[in-house]
Amino acid sequence: MVASCTPPTCNIGLKPLLPIYPSGAVDVVVAPATTTTTTTTTPTVYVSSTGFSTFPAGNCSTTVGCVSLLVPIGSPNNTVGAAVGLPATPNSLVFDRQGAKAYMGTDFSFFGNRGLMQITVASPPTVAQFKAVTGKVLTVSPDGKKVILSGADPDALPVPGSNTPPPATQVIVFDTTSNTSTTLNIAGATAADFSPDNLRAFIAAGSNLYVWSAQDALKKISHCARQGCVVFSGRCVRVRGRRIQFFFSHGLEHMWPEFRADQ
């Protein structure tokens, strides 16, 4: 258990932001009741297709004849549930930490007719769409209120006969409570994560790290300016307490205390 004083509800009016965190966490042990009831949970795995088409054969570079599906699979018996049709061809699938909703990105809006898909876990699952919000979903905030995507301009069009996605030229921060989005001029973003208090997001793009907050200006940290240039690969940035840790495929590579979460 950690108590903190974080904007915009506490310690407000300071620029840059100055959240106050405790020096340590409080451990709480919850003892079970004398009479317990065992509840068995049945996990469900959600599988999506990247889309298939009969014409043009083998690609979804147009909206005509392209079909994408979401299929729930029950565990542990691998029971395949009823498939749900998707309004767009997905390029990513990320759940919120509550496990209640999932978000699926898409590469093209096709003139505002396609966009970010929100999956509500149910039997069967339901699908909502936020048109013209395109890109690959990188992360969802701990409270489920923000979704970060990396992609091209929504008006970008696919090359005829090609499934190749456009290069990522911007980052979108989508607000799930107001259904509005903020566009950031960040090209080539490949990974992102939020601080545990939802105050900041850390976005990796090439050798640069961007720090975003709804309460502060976008900050850019160029790693190559320091000794030992960091090259990001996949989901490699984590925020632990007041320090930012960088992870690679083999585990913890380096920790820089000077890049604190309150800077």
C-alpha cells in the first residue's frame, strides 16, 4: 500500500509537476476468514485474425471483402466460443489491468470509417469502435482511462495490393472516459508504459525517451547524449517507484536513478 500526493488533485500549481511519494510502502497482511469458500475461475483467451479477403485475394488493403474475427477460447479445455466480427483489421490487442476491456488498434481509418476497437469482456464479447483513431496499441494506463497508440496519420492510405502498414509518424493518447484523443509529434514509437499513479507515460522512440503528462509539457530525453546509448526493442521501459528501469530480452540491463518519475 502506497500513499501519495499527486496532481491534479494534490500538490497542484507547480511547474514542473512535483508529486510527493513516501519513502517506503506499507505492507498489509489480510488474514482469511475462518470459513472460506473456494471459487474456481475459468480463464478465457482471446484470439484475433489479422483479416482475410477473397478479393483481392490474400490481403486487406481495401475495406471491401475483408473480414477480421475475434474468437474466445475457454481454458483449460480449449473450448472455442462463438467468433465475433470486427469492424476493422487489428494490428494489436492489449487488455487493461482490470481485465475488463481490451483495445485493438488498426492501421488505416479509410477516410474516418475505421478506428480503435474497444472489446468488453462478456459472453459473447461486445465491440465498440472509435473511428479515425488509428495506430498500434502500445499500452493502457493502470486505471484504464488512457490508451497510447503509435501510428500514421489517420488519412494515410494503403498501397494498392499491399498489406504493409505505414511508418509510425505520431503518437495518440486516447481518453476512454471522454472518447477524445491528443496527438503527439513522436515518430517511430515502439514501446510505452505508465507510472503506477497514472501521472506520466514514458514513450520509447528509437534512442529517445519521451515523458508525457496531461498536466505538463512533453519532455524529450536523448539517451545517446549520455555514455552508453540505449536502443529500445519491444516493451522495454518500466517505472518502479521513483526510478526508470530499462529492460531487454535477457532481463534488467541498466538502471538510471537520475531519471526519476517525478522529473
